[in-house]
Amino acid sequence: SNNPLKIDELNILDRWVIAKTHVFLKDGQESMDKFRVDSFMKSFEIFLEELSNWYIRRNRRRFWKSEDDQDKNSAYATLYHVLTNLIRSIAPVLPFVSETIYQNLVINSEPNSSESVHLCDYPKPNEKFIEMELIKNVDSLKRFVELGRSARSKSNIKIRQPLEKVSYAIEDNGVAKFFLDNKEIILDELNVKKVERITDSDQLIAYKIKPNLRTLGQKYGKGLSEIRNLLNEGDPSKMVAELQSSNKLKLGVEKYVLSREDIFIETEATEGFAAESGNGITVGLSLDITEDLLMEGLVRDIVRLVQSMRKNAGFAVEDRIEISWDFDGQISEALGKFESYFRSETLTENIKSNIEKGDFMERVELKGKEYLITLKKI
């Protein structure tokens, strides 16, 4: 309550999550008016996933940082706005959980508020917060990242291994510009060095279209062999685009009209890429790993090991540490090269050749060899 929401101080994700909240309030009101608690809860579930897996996760550093600046205040004010509206809207369906959150969150922050969430008015959506263009852009950005992560898991290259670039193809120029304006989010989420737009999804992905004999046999019977020929002769990318935009595919001067269930679409990434496509966006990750990228991947692995050691040692998130290890060869070289990244991620003040009385020691295995790491809290 001492930190009001300042609209002009909010960043893009703040504005997006507030817009999404008010769309949820609007949809929720409509569902409740029709006594459709099921559809209300479905949209609640989707919103909760977006709030925790996208908004809160993307903004963790803003919540954690030590300096009490406007950026941190905006993040907290946004989250407070979202949660207070959310619990009021969900109270009739989840009475006890919403009451517990209300008592912990609102009663402690606003002494003059109603003594129970169930004595509050149902929240009204505020149209001025609902920016549909922004919702479309950020939702597309989120989809881009999901496709990129899916392509990564197909390629079996772990997320901690940096890659050179991600390429994407999309028709909508407005959304494409938004991707480039916010490329820092993409670089961070997908752990890549560069983002580039390409004009043609064919450069990343190839489609194979096959007829679904079961449904087409019933529909067109004898025309099946002609349909098969038309599918083989046509341009697969154009046919997929037509299907995605109109949910129908017309063949042979509209002699045959095929729907989604009439065909199977198989995708295959172009050589050297891992690619995924959906919602009009095609995303491809370049799979060439240079020596530099390999070294950075190694350092990220070590950062993860040290983070886990800090946790096991019971250190607080903000505790500074000293560290010693017996790494050699390429690992030692990689740590030398990416030392400042390692220090800032693990809050390491000093790297020593030997620590006499450490607080925590652990043997770790890297590249088939065992090493000893020692941590000491400063």
C-alpha cells in the first residue's frame, strides 16, 4: 500500500501481466454470470501458469535485488495488484486458499481493508489496462520461446550449453519488430548469442504432407489417387500455410476441399538446425558448437554445481563466498575466460588456490574426472 502502482514506470511484462489480469477478470465475470465455474477455472489455470512460469520467473532478479529502486518497487506493486485482484475473483470458488492469502497479503499491507476476502466486492475489470496489441505481442514472444525450447529438447542439447543463433520466420511484421525490440528476453531464455529473422520458413524446416486414407476414402473414394498426386506435386510450405490460416486446403481448382483431419503433416528440420513450428511462427536453432561456446557451457555447468553446493551448505542467497578447486586443463582455461560471469552468478569474491578451513567441500565429476571444490562464507 505504501508502494502504489505507477503506470508510467511499468515495463512491458508488468503491463502484459496486468492486461492479462483484467482480461481474466472480464472472462471470469462472464463465466460466473452464466454459472460456468468450469470455464472460469480453466482460464484461472491458464492465467496461473502464465503468472508463475513467465512473469514471476522472468522477473526473479527484480524481486531479489538488494537496491530498493523504482524498478524493484514496480515489480512488487504489479504483483500485489495482480494477486489482490486474483484472490478476490477466485474467492467464491476457492474460499479457504484465497482467505489465507488475503490475511497474509492484504491485512498486513492495508490496515483499513475489509477483515475478510469474502466481505470484499467482486473485482471489476478496468478497460484502460487491457492492451490487446501488447497481449498479442508478448503471447507470441512466449510462444517463440516455447518453440525454441522444444526444438532444443529434440536436439538433446541441454539448455546450459550456449548456441550461436536462433532464426525465426513469421508473416506479421509488427510481432517480428517486437521480437527484435525485446531480443534480450529471447537470448536469455534460449541461451543463444544472436537472433535473426529470415523471410522463408523453408530455410529452417521441411514439411511432408500425407493423406489420411481413412477420412479421405469416406469423403472422396475414387479421387484418392488424384489427391495423393496433388499433395505430392504441391508446394508443402504453401499448403501448410493455407491450412494454418483457413483450416482448409483446396486442391485441383477446388475439386477437393481437405480439412485438418484429412492429412498428416510431418516436419523435418533442415541440416544443422533444430526447428519447431506453430501459431504461424517457425523457430530454428543453429546446432554448430564452437570451442568458445563449449567452454561457456562448461562454466555454466560449474555455476550450477556451485549453486547447488551453496544450497546444501545452508548459505543465504545473498552470502558472499571464497572458493578453491583443483580443476585443470580445458576446465581451468574455461573458468579463466569466463571468470567474471562465474563470480557474479555465484557471488564469489575470491578464487584461492587453497582454503585451509572451508565451510563446505564436495567432490564433483566433470568430463570423466573427479575434482574437489571448497567453499567458505565471508
